[in-house]
Amino acid sequence: MLRYRENSQKILEALVLLAKKNPGKGFHNLLKILFYADKFHLQKYGRPVFGDVYIKMPYGPVGSFAYDILKKSDLIPQDILKAINESLEIRKKDDIPAVFAKRDPDLDYFSETDLECLNEAIDKCKKIDFASLTQITHEEKAWQQANMNSEMNYELFIDEDIPDRDELIAYMKETAQTVLL
């Protein structure tokens, strides 16, 4: 299976950016935006923005490291956990976690195309309710073909109608282990 090395700092900065732009959004919305940013960037530029490991979960794709950040998992190294605690605040709103930024994001981690695709993903997801966003992600081939609670295949992020799809996938396979995100 095609895999990238996730950029943990870039994932954190993206969550800070998203929380700054839309304070109080829930985990579901933020995680779907990251998924679509990676998908859009792969389809346009041949590499993801974040390179997280996406897991098929009941409510759609979930970036494993991004979810660990939001949960402030004890599996995260202490230095990264410290940075998370200094960057994000999670508050319960009607027993649902809501995310708020404690600082401004460091945009130096992002290329122009990273931000382009992140903004495209924000536009796609911003006005969609939980159930509809779940349904949309369940239509993704990568989600459909993965086993529940298992890793999704990056090759399947590339839609069938993408021009030169096979060449793009070949490029992804060639560069996945060496590309710096």
C-alpha cells in the first residue's frame, strides 16, 4: 500500500489555521477538510499536503495523526503534545468537542499549492452538516474499498476521471517514500 511520511507539524499548523478561521468546529469537520486537502493536492500536484495515514471509520475518513492531535493522545511524543497544548484548546459544547486556536498558525509550513487545496477543502466542507458530510465521504472510492478501521489506499484518492490517472499513480508510487511534505 502506498504510504507517505506524515508531517506532524504541518498537520498541527493546519488544525490551528482551521480553528482560527472557524472557531468551535468539531473534530468531524476538521478531519474531513484535511482529508479533502490531501486528496485535492494529490490529484492536482501528485503529492498530499499532510501525508497522514487515513483510516476508514464509521463517519468517514480520519487522518490518524490528526485525530491523535485532537484527542491529545498519550501516544504522541511529549514535545509535540506540549506544542499541541500551547496551540489548541478543546472545549465541550453539548458534549461534542469543539476546537479553538490559542495562537496564529505558522503559514511558513505551507506551499502556495498547499494553501490553495486547503482552502478548496474548506469551501467544500464548510456549509455541510455532519450527516451530509459523512455521506459525501462514504461515496469516496478509497473509503468504500477499505475495511472498517483499516488504512485507506492513497491510490484510490485519485478519481477515475482525472486525466493521466495511471501516470499520476505511477508518479505517486515512485515518489511517496522520498517526497518531503
